[in-house]
Amino acid sequence: MTKQLRAFTILETLLSIMLISIIVSLSYLMLNLFNKQMILLEKENTAILEYNLFNNTIKCDINATNSYIIENETLILKQYNGLITTYRFNKENILRQKKKSIDTFNILTTDFKYVDIKNSIGRKRMMLTLEVLNDKIVSYYLLNKSIAETINKTYFDED
């Protein structure tokens, strides 16, 4: 009596290998697509974070300032304690220099103006047009302070 061995035929083996290869290739494509989406999301988040960091930094620097100078596309802020902060608005980026450190904000600057405020005598503001994620953002920063603000900041600031 001969023993009959149970085994897969060549056709069954080829079909299973073909199904496994299809499943593996589809999972690889899905992983690749997911990776591309994560890279795009990371770039968007980095651009938004960069803008928010710049906006908060320049607001803090302006609030701590008692005088300023604007030359070409450079803003020089002089603070109460004698520190000088310089912003250079280039087309590709914004450079901030304070003491010996230099910060670079990778934000496209499309326009930089220093304009009068309507219905206000002697009050000016800085207008920046920035490009973030192919959107233009127009930001206004009030540079002149009233005498009361300067006195309060100089003598009554309790930081």
C-alpha cells in the first residue's frame, strides 16, 4: 500500500505567491502615500510655526522698545535697557539680530512700508506683506508709543 502525501499543487503555490505580492505592493504604495502626506503636513506646520514665532517675537521686541530707526529695509529697535535689536527684511527671509545672536525666519517678504495712520497726527505704523504657504499676509505693527506708555514702561514695569 502506497502512502499518499498531501501537498499544494504548483498552481496553488503560484496563486498564493501572486496574492501575497499584490498585498505587499499595495501596502508599500499606501505607506509611500502616507509618508508623502506627512512630509507635506510637516512643511505646512513648519511654515505656520515660523510665521507665528516671527509675529510674537517682533511684537515683544516692539513692546520693549522706546525708540526705533527705519533704514531701507532694516528696522532698528532700541530698548529701555540699552539693547539694540535689528530686523532685516530680505525677499527670502527675515534676519533678527540681538546682541551676538542672529535668528533667521524663513518667510518671504513681498512688501515693507512705513505709513502714517489715518486720523492720527505723528503716529506711524510699519506694514509688512509676507507670503506664507502661497498666501499673502498683511501685518501692521504700531511703532510710535505715547508718552504715557513710555513713562509707564520705564518707571512702573514690574517684570
